[in-house]
Amino acid sequence: MLDMHTERSTSRRALSTAYIVEGWRADVAFETATIAALGGERMVDTYYGLYNTLSGIGVAAGNLLSGGGA
């Protein structure tokens, strides 16, 4: 049986997850439109690959600097 603290914690996690998912969905639509506009009809995949590479490097650096890699 769940106590009140566990139920509140679970609902907060669900709400936090929903916010993250909705933010991610909005970001994906924005980044796709932006990259397509910048790339024109040529090299869209190249720009998208570069964006994902730089994003991955940023995430890895952030994790290392915040102690997430330890």
C-alpha cells in the first residue's frame, strides 16, 4: 500500500515527465524546420548531422562538468 508521500512523489514525476516530453516535442519541430530552412534544398542531412553531433558533444560536456560522468 502506498503512503501519501509516495503518491505525491509519483504524481510529481509524472508531471515532470510530461513537461519534458512536451518540451522535447516542441523542440524537435522547431529544430527540424530551422535546419530545413538553413539547408535549403541541398545538404539538409549534412546540417542535421552536424547539429546532432554538436548537441551530443554539448550533452557529454555538460554531464562531465556536472559530475554525471563520475
